[in-house]
Amino acid sequence: MRIHDILDIPVVLNNEEHKFLEDHPQKFSITSLIERDLIVAQNLVRKGIYEISKDSKYLVKKTNEKNSQ
């Protein structure tokens, strides 16, 4: 679990990352991205907005729902 999950700290996005979120669906193929979009996608994965699928072929947007465990 990450610290921002516990404290519920909002994630800050720059304009380029925000536009990427608007332009891409909930789930899409990594191979469909151009080079610059790959860099933006990597940053969004690091920030916890997207996650890489188990087969490493897709990016999937994470939901805001908290898992109760």
C-alpha cells in the first residue's frame, strides 16, 4: 500500500497528462502509443493512475474505489 492511499492525497497532473487521460479509453494497447505518449503513460503508471495488465500488453485505468480487506 502506498502512502497516498492511506492519506488520500490528490495526484497532481500536468496539462499533457490531463490531455492523455481525456484522449485514451479505460483500457488500451501499449503498442498503439507513439514515443512521446509512452513517456507520458510511464509517468501516469508511476503516479498510480494507470496500471499495466498482467500480460504486459495493455494499460488499464485504476478506479477510485477502495478495496476493503
